[in-house]
Amino acid sequence: MLSLKNLLRRKMRTLLTMLGVAVGVTAVIVLSAFGEGMARGFSVNVTGNADLLVSQKDAVMIMIGSIDESVGDEIARIRGVAQVDATVIGIEATPDSPYFLVAGEDPRGFSLARYQIVAGRPIIARREIMLGARAAESLRKQVGEKFRVNELTYTIVGIYETGASFEDNGAVIHLADAQRSFDRRRQVSYFKVQLHDPRDRDAVKEAIETHWPELAVTRSGDPSSQDEILEVYGSMGWFLGIFAMLVGGLGMMNAQLMSVFERTREIGVLRALGWRRRRIVGMIVGEALIISAAGGLLGLLMAMGLVALLARSPALGGFLSGTVEPSAISQAIIIAGVLGLVGGGYPAWRAARLAPVEAMRSEAGATVHWGWTARLLAPLMRGPALRNLLRRPTRSLMAMIGLGFGVGLIVALGGIANGATSLFTELLSAGQADVLVQQAGVSDAMFSSIDERIADRIRAHPEVKAVSRLVFGVANVPGVPFFMVYGLDPREGYITRYRTTEGRSIQRNNELILGRIAATSLDRDVGDTLRFAGQTFTIVGIYESGISYQDSGAVINIREAQRLLGKPRQVSFLGITLHNPDHAERVAAEIEQRYPQLLVAPTADLTSRMADFATMEAIFGALMGLMLLVGGIVMMNVMLMSVFERTHEIGVMRAVGWSSGRVLRLIMTESLALSLLSALMGILIGIGMNVLFQLTPDYGEFLTASYSLSDMARVFVMALGLGIIGGILPAWRAVRLHPLEALRDGS
């Protein structure tokens, strides 16, 4: 087969192109599997022999809902209900995993039967714990050993399996222990209901929702209020993986285009012998499809191995099942096919357009005609290394675009991460707090819970001027994807951050002030009402802070927020104002030493110590590594092609006295120049991407980007890494060329 023979003529280039495709396919499968795993992990379904699930209606996710436990007793008295089980869900950050799921169950209930015991026994008393099989394996724990959850020590009495990776990487404790450990006194996350007759589901569902309008009742597989946010998790991995695929696809197109360039004379001969354009197109596209098929198969195998490996990690195992889903295999086949068609389409079209006489003359020494892009850049490209990039302007431009997209993704995500960090810090500090306080050991700021009596004790510190309390939560309000609820005391300093531009601030219960973004999205004004979390509020004012997180929500009285968000006598954060701000670091250390259950830091330092921001930074670093790998393969391919086509030229250089070191510097300079130009293009692409992201309906307001010099420096360091990785093998190959062999090969 002619296409296969052509590929075998340049084994190294074919192998590198195939690797680029394989890494792109691997990235798509692994990242999409991770995103879907997050969606499955944060969702809760009715399992076992439960017939109905009762949750807080306006909770963004079921697991963070809060219902008074007395409701369960009342539900149990409804006709048709056989038994009601309460569950408390907590997420704890451990040294090994940022998201360690802990479920609190009643040992006397029917729900415990869904945990299949593989060693030991179920929990029967307080201070006992069952570990998921995968958690026990990764943490190397056995029955009889001790395990700590939120500073409390438990005895491991059993190891269980459920088949759900998030649960199998977590633990189960007594319901009362979970309520105490996660400060959910007399509160539960949701109820599971078992009926005498499953045919009564609809009647019982209607009875519960009629009596408690603030509750939602669902069956397994029914849509719920959390579906929208879970779709975001599910699509996140796919979105990120697409960029790796895009870089790999452009790398393939570049390789195929170079194949056409170097075989121009051969294509001219084939056309002169009577080959039709359609046959030429078939040959080029066939080569691309062979590479993409081989790369797709290799990528699928790599993805299977990587998913299995990552599933054994305590940090990521909860989001990966350890196997690749059939849908992911279908994705790999489709992705490989698309890469083959796209990667070979343009080169095939270019080859088909070659006239036989011009093609045969092209490699016989005819003058190369530069395009307008090359002529425009020519005055800027001084030096032999830079001028060499213009010898094949199309190839250089495609390489820069491909690598630029990878760099652009890093710039875009880094800008969003910086923006989120600065906005969150400003939100918590309210422009005045010198020290911020969060619960220690929580995986996400949403789960932070502090006994508000600690605020009274901190006020007694001689260097503390004032303490402001903030209760923070998210409610489900149609029309606003992330409706933020802020509970504040109108007498404390935090309220000054929420300056009303219309109406007045809150003064009593059942009043709220609404952020401008939320007011616009919901079409509400002063005097209107808004209902969420089962309660109706009167809008007494509209505020604007300039921070999207704040302006997309509402401020209510702190006591009402504590009740609605299931945090009685608890707050999410404390903002401390000092008499002398210069003492912030010392005062923070003193408070943290006295209250080890708290994370206390000067305002500018809190996010750097928070687990959710640390997780975001780790993901960012992993993406940089991925793009460095894919981009390095693409760069190496480009530079190898440059060396292949200039074999005769390099031989001449060596014959006229060029040293090995000089040839090495020439190739490495070309590689570094190409990578730095790609970085510049990537910065423009990344900034442009963020502009487009911010125009996205519903979510764009939350994606405020911020760029720092350190991040831009990191981008250029990554670009230099690409240049070194991509240029070292081609440079080594060029140095090893013997002058006589190079002259003979190029003739």
C-alpha cells in the first residue's frame, strides 16, 4: 500500500506525529473521564432499596443541602411510608485527598445494607468507622486500626464496597458522629424513604412536597436541581482535553503538509503519469488516517493505563472508576477519525492543486515565492535562524498556531484563576479586614463552619478592633446559575461593602438587598419579592460592588442565613480588623495557635493556604505539564522536518568548516525562536479566549480574568522548555550528520 510505504520512509517523523495524536486522544479521554467522575461523585442517587430521596429544594447540590432532622419523623407518619433514613454528607480535606467523602448513617436504618462489607462488620455504635475498599487500600488501613476525621479518632470496624468510586474512596460513620464532626446539629443532608408499596411513590411524593414546599422529592434517575451544575463538571474535562487534541491535530497537519512539500517533485511525476487529483488526495488523506488510527489506538491504550493508575491515587481515585467507559472508546475512535480528516485535508487539497510542470520544476531549483505573511515578517526576522523559519512560512505559522493554542489555554486558565483568587480575597476582606478566618481542614470554602462564639472571644484580643461575621452559601434560583446568599449583621463592618444604589439596606427579617447582576437576570426591583430556600423575602435595596460573585446574589440577615443554610450559631468566615494592620501576621499566628480548628491568615495570604485554591493550582500545573508534553512532541516534529529537508545544506556547512557546536546552536536557536513566537501568539490567544468566555451567557460574569507578570514569566519559561525539548533531538541528529553522507543524501 503506497500510503503505508510513504509513512515508513520517514519513520521518526511518523512516530512523532502518531505520538502527538496519541497524547491528544489520551488527554481527551482522561480529562473527560475525570470531569464525568466529578459529576458522578458530587451527585447523589437513590440506591439500594430506597424508593424516594428527599432533599432541600433550592440546594445547588444535594449533598450540601440542610434539613431539620425532625422532618424525618413527620415523613415517617405519612401513609404508605415504611421507613425513613437520614444521611449527613461531609467533605474533608486530608493530607492524601482534597475531597474525602464521609457519610453519616444510622446503624439501625435500611440504608447501611447498600454498603457491601468485604472485611469486618458494619458500624453499630459511635466512634466506629467503615472505610471504602479503595480508601483502605490506598491509605493502607485495616480493620482494627485507628482513623481520624475532623480531629476525632475512630476505630475501623469494616471495609465496604458500593461500586461508586467516590464512595469507595470515602468512609461511613455514625449519623450522630457526622452531625457533631461537621457541625450539623439536628440537621441532615437528605432523607431516603422506603415505602410499603413502590406503586405509592407519586402519592407520597405529592404529600411531602405539598406539606414542605421547600423540599424536593425525586426517584432514581429523575432530574434534580443539581443537574445544571453537574453538567458543568461533566463538560469541563472534555473542554480541557479538546485543546490537547487541537494541538496534536495541528501537529499532524503540519507533518502532512511537510510531507507534501518534500514530495512536490514526486507528486508532479505522478500527475504527469496520469494520476488524477482524486487519487492524490486519497493517498495523502490515507496517510493521515493511518497515522490517526494508529495514534488513536495507542492513545486509547495509554488512557486505559493512566486511568487505572490514577484511580489508585488517594487524591484522584474518588473521581475515576479505574476503567474507560465504552462511550470514551467511541470518543477515541471519533477523535482519531476527525484528526485524520482534518490533518490530511488541507495538505491533500494543496497537493491536488499542484500543476505537474510547476511541481517538477519546484524541486529543480526554481525560486521560492513567499506569501504576504512571510514578506511582512521578513524585516523582523533577522539572523540565519530566524530567516530559516521563513523558508517554510506555512509550516512555521501552523506550528505557532498549534503551540499557541496550548499556551493560550494556560494563559486563559491562569488569568481566570488569578481573577478568582483576587475577587475572593476582596469579597472576604470587604476592603477592611486585615486577618481572615476559615475552618481548617475543609476541602471547599462552601463547607467552612465556625462556632460564632469564637468570634466573641476573638473580639476580646487587645489588638483586635472589630470582627465581622459572614455566612456564605449558594441557593438554586431559576435565572441565576450561582445565586450567592450572604448572611450579615447590619451592625458589623462587612455590610459597608454592599452599598445600595437604590433603596436601603436590610433592617429586619424577611428583607434582602439584591445584587445588580441578579436583579437584572431576575428582572426584579425594589419592592418586589423573591423566594428561595422555602422563604419569601422583600427586596428593599439594590447594591453594586463590582465583584461578580457579590452582585450575583443577595444579602439577608445573618440569623435567617444560618437557619436557611443549616448553620445554627455558625458562620462561614470571620473578618478581623486590627488597630495596627502591621501586626496581622503575628496576631493571625496567635489566634491559630489558640484555636487549632481554624485556618487564620493575613488577608493576602489566606487563599494560598485554602485547600480548594491549592487544588486549582495543582490542576493548573498538571495542564501545563500536559501542554508541555504535547507541544514538545509537535515542536520536535517540526524541527526534525527542518533538519531532514536541509540535510544537503547542513552537509555543505560542515564541509566549509562549520563546527558541530555552531550547527547545534543554529538548530536550537530556531527551536527557541519558534517557541517564543508561539508564546507571544499564545498570550494573545489566551487573552482573546477570556474575552469570549466573559461573553458567555449565565457564566461569563464569574470569569473575570487577571494577569500578573509572574504568570507571563511562567509562560515564557514553559515556551523555553518547549524549545529545548523540541530542538535537542533534531540538533543532535544534525550534529551527527557526516558531511559526505549529508551531501550524498541531499543530492
